Amino acid sequence: MSIWWSLHLRREAASIPLARRLLMGTMETAGVDPDISFDLSVALSEACANAVEHGGGQGPGTGGAGAYRVTAYLDGERCRIEVADSGPGFPARGAGCAHTRAERLPALAESGRGLCLIEQLADHVHFANRPGRGAVVSFDKILKWREDALLKVS
């Protein structure tokens, strides 16, 4: 058995906890280990915050200006999450947590760590630009299950 869902959300801060709660509820109902659920929910929150802050503009498939899309797949032993926006995309130097980028961040910086955090919490992360249509952050994680899990893979 597998579960997937997709949301089209406004680029507003209030959309972030909505996506996070839906993911947490889905994983709890399915029987995913709470520590794995927490890691994925934090990573999702960071990806959504990035879309809310930087994902402006218009693009097909994102609901137009002021919107972004979140899709989650729980299938077998893996959860995959995608957050797509309609903004300018990632800078040419790339996204993620490159060593030189981390060195440039001031110790008390209030932003700029979200993509690094996603990389630390997920097993695999992919950052992509869709020319003229925004950016996509996708990440996945191997799931661990509670003993009473509904979707537990044998």
C-alpha cells in the first residue's frame, strides 16, 4: 500500500504549518517511526519556507503567482517529498550546503541554513531549476516503522 498527496498552497507563512501537519498526520496514521516523521517534517518546513520567501513569479503547474506545490509519496520503505515554486530558481553557483557556502554564513545568521538542514535530515536531496518555471527541492528518506504500523513493509 502507498499514500501520496499534493497541495497547492499560497506563498504565505501560514501555509507552512498546514503542510507540516498534513505530513505528520499521514505518517502517524501510516505508522512511521516518530523520529523519522519529525526529521521529514522539519525538512518539509524548511523547503516550504524557502518557497514562501523566494518562490515568487508565475509558472505553469504551480497555481500561478503567489503559490507553490508540495507533493509527498509514502511508498514501501521510502518517503519522497517535492516542493516546487514559480520563482527565479537557485543561483547559478548551485544550491545546497557546499563547504564554501557554509563558511560564508555568519555564525548568528538568521537565514541561509534551510537547504543545509534539509541535506542533513534527508537521505537524498535534489535541487533543480526549471527554466522559466521556478525551482524544485526534492528529498527522500528511508522509513522506519512502529510495530503497529498500517503500511509496514515486511
